Amino acid sequence: MPMNTDVLLFDAEVQVRFGPVCHRFPRTALGVMRAVEYVMTFGKPITFWSDARQLAGISAFLAEAEVFS
């Protein structure tokens, strides 16, 4: 069974988690772009989250990710 990659949207950061690995990116336009680019390199199933809500996909994640400068 393949392990999912989780992308979690928090107030000040975006986290990418794959098993025990966790990478953090600032919640800025560049940070969100870097997180999405990074997660796409895994080639594994991806689950997007905002707070405790699972999002429908990358489009919903990007729409939800209002960025702070």
C-alpha cells in the first residue's frame, strides 16, 4: 500500500509530510509554490489539508492558500 504525501496549510507555514519526513515552507507566494513543486516530485498519492479539513485537490488548496507577504 503506497504511503500518502500530506500537504498541510497552517496560519504561517505550509508543511509537506511523507512518513517521518516533514519539510516546512513559509506561507508566502514563493513558499506555497516551492511546497507544491516539492510535493509533485514524489509521484505518490497527495492529500491536501487546511486546518482539519481535507481539500478536494491542488486547485482547492491553491484557492485556500491566501498568502502573506
